[in-house]
Amino acid sequence: MYRVNPTRRDFLKILGLGAASAVLPKCLNATNAKRISKKPNIVFILADDLGFKDVGYQGGDIKTPHIDKLAREGTRLDQFYVQPVCSPTRSSLMTGRYPIRCGLQIGVVRPWAKHGLPLEERTLAEALKEAGYTTAICGKWHLGHLSSQYLPTSRGFDHQYGHYNGALDYFTHIRDGGLDWHRNDRPLRQEGYSTDLIADESVRIIKEHNISRPLFLYVPFNAVHSPFQATQPYIDMYKHITNKRRRIYSAMVTSMDDAIGRIVKALQERGLKRNTLIIFCSDNGGVQGVADNGPLRGHKAQLYEGGIRVPAVALWPDVIKAGAVVKEPLHIVDMYPTLIKLAGARLEQPLPIDGKDAWPTITDGKPSPHEEILHNVTAAAGAIRRGDWKLVYNGSIGANNTGPVDKKVFELFNIADDPYEKSNLADKYPQKFQELKLRLEHYAKEAVPANIPPNKMPKDFKVPKVWGHPE
């Protein structure tokens, strides 16, 4: 546990260095050390369904100048893993625990679901709030709205703005006939394109923030998730693209990129950027046939690299090295302990976490803190990475699969040599195959029963006028 105002000794511990060490990371000097002994503001920006190659810095053909600038000014996390679909990734970020611990390992929290992130889970927002942070979420929650207890303002957020479900209309904010737009978990009827509105609210929070307290601003855009909708000026930018869905998708990406640019500009104008850690990533891989995951195999909902390895950047001026690339494997569960430690918050809690402190890896090029990373495991599919080796079980089966499966296909890959998962080495390395298979079975035995709502709305379900506020 770190004190509210860390000494140099505490600061060295936070960075993962020995308490007696007198050597700071090369990217730091004494002035920077003094500056970051102050709790940083944290802005976590999460895209939805963004393809691995759908940003300019990855060689994509969609205009993303603001995300590209984050990559130039910050450090790229080249092997950053998430879950294959929305809700599990969000639960991993909020708890530092794999979805198998929360019953969220299959599918997403549907609008008609009778569950959410379990109430006994301690959230990242709660931990940071305990440490004196003002906490706010602007965007997509997707961790349950069954009752007020599951809503963001009951889970550690001082301020909430946006929606609870995925796949809402970008203009009307309607999902399956019910309004899904809220401020402080109360219904809000407001006109506008959701990407722009989320940016508006984020900018407002930054401008009005009381700087006597550090800020945790979580901005999970619903962009660029379906339905594919964009404003006309952005669509016109891509009129040369003949495929209509790709054209609109590209417009959505650039619209989100401009929204991110506005948020960063607000930090700069308020004088907050120099002491703000900005993290950007996607919640899963891109959608097949619309997004571009580049040479990675697979797509959203699959456990191949294209479904779980995403573009990611960490930026903190003069603290995190500009232009660096971290090639060590990290997972979004790592953000929980990493951010809590940086904030000087209490990491001790009743429920054990799976995440590891990734700060030394991000800032000083240390090896990954993980001996292994569980990508996911269910009765139908699973994957685990251990060092350079990755075992995939039924990789082509989607994360929303709720039924039994007849096949059992195992594939073993060496990700260092074969990042695109072309060569199955299971027969060539039987000992390594058995080692990873046993580890996957170990996690399967530890998993709590999954909460699995039907993928389609039950016939007897009555859609409320406003989601989260049943009649």
C-alpha cells in the first residue's frame, strides 16, 4: 500500500524498481520524478470493435491523426490482449479478474439479462475513488442494468453519462424500442450523434473538473460497433470506398478519432495533459467483413489473435517514452493493479486478482509480468498463452456460443515465430501441447458457472420505455 503523497522510495516502488535504487528509468529525470510523485489524472479511452489495422499508425487506410499522435507521443503496446467480445473485456478492466471469475465468460450482458458484474466485485472506479479521485464514465457501460445496484453510480463512479447496452442507434439512442441514454443514471432525452455527445460530455467534465483532486475519466465509446451509422460530412470523406458498410465504418472511425482529439485538446487547454496518463485501446478485434485486422488470424468473438489482440497506446508526457514499442504480452486485467498502484490506492482486497503490475514493462522495457495469460475458457472454446506458446481450443467457435459443440479441435502456435497462427505445432511438440492443455483445464475447473442470457430476446420479455428503469 502506497501513501497518498509518496516519497522517492515509494515512487521507486511504484515504478517497480528496488527501494534502494538510485537509478530512474531513462525516460525520467529528477524534475519528472518530482512531478509524477503527484497522483496522475487517468483518462482511459476504449474503442468498440476497432480492427487491429484500422488506425493509421498500424498502416491502415482510415484517417486517424489523433490516435496516431498518441502513438507518436506515447508508447505502443504491440501485444496487448483483451477478451473477444464487449462485456468480458469491460469486466476485466473494472476488476482485474478474468471473466471466468465473474460468470461473464460467455457472450455479453444482453438488454434482457438478469445479471451483471457481480455486486461483490470491487471496481477500478471504487478503488480510485477511495484514493481521492473524482471518477466519471462517459459512454458504454455494458456490465448490467438489472437494478440500480448494478449501475455505474453504484459501482464507484461519481458521474455517469451515456448508455448501458451495446448496439443502440447512434442518433435516437434507442435499443430494441427502449431509450438507452442517461446522465447520472437517470433518463436523458438528448439529440445528437452519440460519438459527438460522449466527446462533449468528456470535454465538459475536464473543463469543470476541480483540480484539487485527481481525475479518473473512463471514455468507452460505442463507436465503432454496429449499427453502422455516421454523419454525412464524415461519410463524404470516404465516398471513394465502394463498399457501403466499409465506407460508413471508416467514417465512424474518423469521427471517433476527432472526438478523441477534442478530449486530448481539452486536457491540454486546461493544463492537465502533462500530469495525465492516457490509455487507448479497443475492447476486442474488428468485425469480419467490415473492419481490418491486418494479417492477424480471425476476428471479433474468436480467440485467434484477430479477435483479442488490439491496437493500444499509453501516453504520459515525459514519463512514458515517446515513440517506444512494447512487444511483451500484456492483458487488460493488468490495468487494474497498474492504475491502482500509480494512484496510491489500496490494492489489498478479499477477491484475488489475475492482473499484474505492468508499469515496469510499459515504462522501462521489463519482461511481461505474466508467466501465462488466459484468453478465455468455456465448454465450447478456449485459449491460453504461456511464454511464446499459445494453445487454442475450437478457435473458430464464437464467444457468444451457448450450445454444445461436437468437435474438439486443438491448435498449438508459437506466436513469436508465427504471429499469424498459420502452423499448428501440436503434433510436433506434444509435451508443450500437454503442458498448455493441462493449464487450460486448470482454469476450466476454477471457473464459476457462466451467466448465459439467450442471444435473442425472449418472447415474453417486455421492453421498458427506458433501459435500466423498468416500469
